[in-house]
Amino acid sequence: MPTLFMVLGALGIGGILGYAAASFVKTATRVVAIIVGFIFIVIQVLAYYGIIEVHWDAMQSLMPSASTAAKSGFSALWKILVFNLPFTGGFGAGFWYGWKH
């Protein structure tokens, strides 16, 4: 099984940068998920005690489907990350490896 350094060495600077970008994106999404989860719990506690009233059905109708939002968000992020990169293949492979490990 190839080690991380063998894979990234073969991919060059693009692989190293892709791995670093994936590590950042994974960490950032976890932080955002924690914040969103905390806010949801606070809202539910306030609703439980009758302090606020939440109309989840109205909120759901305002939001696009989760799959549509995820696809468009990742597509936009990917376009930004590989803009003007001459080593997109290595970056993509490094990003994939960093996301999976």
C-alpha cells in the first residue's frame, strides 16, 4: 500500500496543495456542521419551552433540495480551487486522497 508521502511525491506540488486544501475543507465543514447543529438545538429548546414558534414547513419551502445545493456549492468551490492551475490533475488526485483519508 502506498504511503502518503509516496503518493504526494508522485503527484508533485499539485498533490500536496490538493491534500492541504481537502484537509482544510473537511475541517471547515465539520466546524460549520457543529455551529449549525448547536443553533438547531437552541431553536428546538426555545420552541419546546414556548419562547418561540418555528414554522419548519415554511422554512423547508424556501430552501432548495439538499442535493441541488450540495452539487452547486461543490461545483463552485471546485472552479475556484482549480482556477489557473497548470497542475489540475495532481491537485485533483491530492484533493481526493486528502478527502478520503
